Amino acid sequence: MRIAMWSGPRNLSTAMMYSFGARGDCAVWDEPFYAAYLKATGIDHPMAGRIVAAHETDPEKVAARISGSIPGKKPHFYLKVMPHHMVDGFPMDWAADCVNVHLIRHPARVVASYGAKREAVTLDDLGFRQQAELYDRIGGIVIDSADIRDDPGAMLGKLCEAIGLSYSAAMLRWPEGGHPDDGIWAEHWYGAVHRSTGFAGPEGPLPELAGDYAALAEAALPYFDRLSALRLRP
């Protein structure tokens, strides 16, 4: 089974990759199209030069690897993929052979978290619009990171059932310090999850945003709300 887990940044996506990687039967790939996206767009991201130098920048080669043999001869391949990385013209035919899952998080939380790591954030940086458009194009299953954090075992069990994969309690714990398949960008973005050994508990009230950040969260909210209405329920 090939699982494409689509999400914007700061969406519990790395913890979910670690969770599936902890099963033992899943190879994982961290943001396979990231370097290709940076090269194609020239966008200014933290560590952009190092990312482009260290990772595959040809989207056709990335797609071929996704569709090829699963690393380690494992039965399942988990792809942590971001919808805004799929620049027009990048191959998408590989997604037809995947179980597509859309991981979402409330925009206020995403904006607060992402804004702490990068300045001059735009709506397109966060992937809400692209994710909603991608769902319209390929469909799939929607799951909310808040529901996972509220009860990881129950929600991962529901997700596994929905995609036709047996649930394993091993998904609730992983070693501290990161995953060997982390992208080179992990040193900038993954500090909190590297200190973790499992999912964090429920989140508190939504952060209070002001100015441009409040406007950004408001612009993203309709896309989030539309997908949220379709999510797996606790």
C-alpha cells in the first residue's frame, strides 16, 4: 500500500510520519517534492540552497521513485506530501496508485506556528487553498490533527480502518531524536518533534492573532471548514 498524506506545514505532519514509520512495515519519504518545488519556483525558504543541493529536484524522477520499488522491501510506503509543492506541470499520475489522506489543522494554529519559523507568510505558503483544490481533484480521506491529539489511539485506529491497514499500537511511540529519513530541513523545522516520543496532548484555546496574521487565518478558514466537514469523526 502507498499512502499519500497531504497537508500544509505545521499540521502534525512530521509526527504522523514518525507514527507510521514506527510500525516497522512502512517505509517513509519526507516531502518528496520539496526540493523540486524550491528549484521550480525560486521561492525563498529557510535552507533553500542546501535543500536543493541535497535532494532530488527533478519532479519526474521523484514521481518515478514513488511508483517504483518500496524502500527496504517493505509492504507499505508512507509519503508526507504537501499540496503547495505540486507546481503546475509536476506529475500527479502517481497519486492514483495511492490511498490519499488529507491532514488538516485549524488555520489560527497553523499561522501562529508557521509565523514563528518564517517571516512574510502568505496564504499560498500554508497550502489551504491548494489542499482544498487537490481534494476536489483526487478525493480521499480527511482527518483533523486536533482529533488525533485528543485521542491518538482511537483516531489512528479509525484512520487505519478507513484505508484498509491493520492498526498497530507501535504507532503511538517513536524514538526521541528524529527519523533517519528526515529531510535536511529537519534542523530548522522539527525541533519539537525531535524532542518527542509520541503525540502531544490536546491543544488549548485557539491562539489570538492580530493584524496580517489574523487576516491570513481568516482567508484560510473557508478552505479548512470545507474539508473539516468531511473529516473522520471521533
